[in-house]
Amino acid sequence: MADSVELTILMPCLNEAETLARCIEKARLGIERAGVRGEILIADNGSTDGSQAIAEKSGARVAPIAEKGYGSALIGGAKAARGQWILMGDADDSYDFSEADRFVKKFQEGFELVMGCRLPSGGGTILPGAMPWKNRWLGNPVLSFIGRLFFKCPARDFHCGLRGFTKDAFEKLDLQTTGMEFASEMVIKATLKQMKIAEVPVTLSKDGRSRPPHLKPWRDGWRHLRFMLLFSPRWLFLYPGIFLVLLGLGFAARLASGNFQIGGVEFNVGTLAVACMAAIVGFQLVAFAFFTKVFAIGEGLLPESPKLSFLLEIFTLEKGIVLGLALLLAGIVLLTHSIWIWREVDYGKLPSMEDNLRRLIPAVTFIVLGVQGIFSSFFLSALGLKTKARNPPAI
């Protein structure tokens, strides 16, 4: 019987007795409209209000999921699903499962992830009272824009809770997060793995519960944003780091020979100190970008990156050490030169403190960058060992 199931409609459930029966009824109608063999699966996350009995009485199958969390319930439910296609959605009657035929058509066309779109720009409908203003006009548009910018995701509604995926795609995604970040992880990984993604319009209604929703807009919005940033080392670390390095070195190079003015603002040795600090911070951010990327690949959170592998083949541990030593040596030479000038006045008061700082600040900066370069190379190499262990060369 399990082999004959084409579509599983999966609902995570935690005390949804008020709305569960209506959702199951709509899901049954959706399966009939789609003209496929289907099942309705309730991934129960420890309900204490009798939701399990309601689900079974309504003809759904119940899969008890012990580990708490939205993501845990859906991962456990997807593993227990018998269908080759899985359509997931909340059991609070905010989504209309009778629209399942729209998702099935996309599956039949070969798409691996089918996102619902609640937004009118994508043909969707948001009924009055269905979405708080801060979600509709701030949270969802901003997070969806960031998702498209960071990951080139084709979905307009990045966090729609009604979405479908194939069982094969679910296994390839190897989803790890147990909380609300699960929704972001699914779309991000599917995009990075270049899966076939489609979007269909859906209707969002006001949920039918009398109690407050599990979702906390500000808290969960921040969790999604944080997750997207951690999944994109380029935007979190690399691009800001490169900007700071270029800005810092540009100002430092100009100030090394003397002060200069732009308009009515004079930039002096104080600006040189700030510029060198920016270069140091930027260098560390760039290093963090590589650390994060290699670690995420090693842990299976991000797919293999041919560009990164090529870059690491060129920039080896030995080359990193040589570059770090060169910067360290340059800093030591500049520092020695400063000490020699100080020696000429018998280690007393120098004629110009500003000229002294103009020598000392670059010297210390080179020394710090050199030390960072050497030990960052070692750390990156150590992280790379795990990646290589996960992907041994073919024999």
C-alpha cells in the first residue's frame, strides 16, 4: 500500500484540536481534486488536547514525534511519509489544503520544490486579518528580498508555510534545524543545490484558533534572518571584510606620506590609526568567511563549492605562512626603523610625535596582519581536514 501513495499531505501538530478536523477535510478534498492516491499524515509533537484522536477519527494517520520543535516535527513526518510527493502546511486552518492540485501539477512537471506564494504580486491572496501588518509589510518582504539577494532564490514568498517537495529532494537536502529555521534551511539548500523550484499562488486565511499562535514575529523573524546570514558567509563576512580592507589600506597609503584635506575636513594621523584598524578588522572578517564556508561544507550544511576548492588549491597553507611571514617581517623592519630613530635621541623625546606615530601605526598593523595570516592559514587548513575526510578522493 505504501508504494501506491503518490501524495502525502503533512501537518505538524501541537494542540490543534480546534482546527485539525477542518484541515483534514480540506486535505482530503485537495487529494480528490488532484486525482492522485494520497494520505494525510499528522506529525504530532506531543499534543495534550486530544488532537491525536481527532486526527485518527477524521481518517488521518498519526506519527508521534518526540523531539520538540517545528523542524523536528516536519523532519520526522517527512521520514514517515509514504508519498513520493509531500505537501506540508500548518494545521491551524490558515492554509487551504484543497489547493493541493496546484502543487501536484508542478510535481508532475518535474519540479522538486514547489513554494506557495501568499503575495498578490505572485497571484496569491491574503484575506483580511490573516497576516499582521509587521509580517506583511516588513518581515516577509524584507526576509524574502534578502533570500533572493543572498541566494538567488526564485521564490517571491520565501517563508510561505504551505510548500511541497519530493521525497527524493528531502533526502538530498539533509535538513538539520529543529526550530522555525527549518523553513529557511529548506529553501536555501534547495537553491544552493540548484534544484528545480516553482511557485504557485495560495490563499492565506486568518487562523481558526482561539489561542495565540506559536509564532512570535520579532523573535522568529530574527531567527530566520540570523540563519540566512550564517548560511551566507559572503554577505556576512566576505563583502564587508573586503570593503574594510580596501577602505583602510587606501586611507593608510595616502596618510603615510602626510595629512590631506577633503573639503573642510582634515585627515591626519588619527585617521591613519582608524584606517589601519579597519584593515585589520576587514582581514579578520575575510578569514571568518573562509572559516565559516569550510566548516559549513564539512558539516554538510552547505554543498561543495568548486570555486572554494579551486581557491584553496592555489592558496595553500604554505603560501599563507609565507605571506604572513612577509607581512610580519615588513612590520618588524618598520618597527626597528622607528626604534633606530628613537635611539638617535638617546631614547628621549622625539621632535615630532605625529611623525613617530606615522611610522609606528603601520609597523604594528603589518605585525598584527602577519600574525593573523599565519595562524588563520593553520586554522583554515585544520578545518579543511574534516572536509577532505568527508570527501575522500576516488581510488
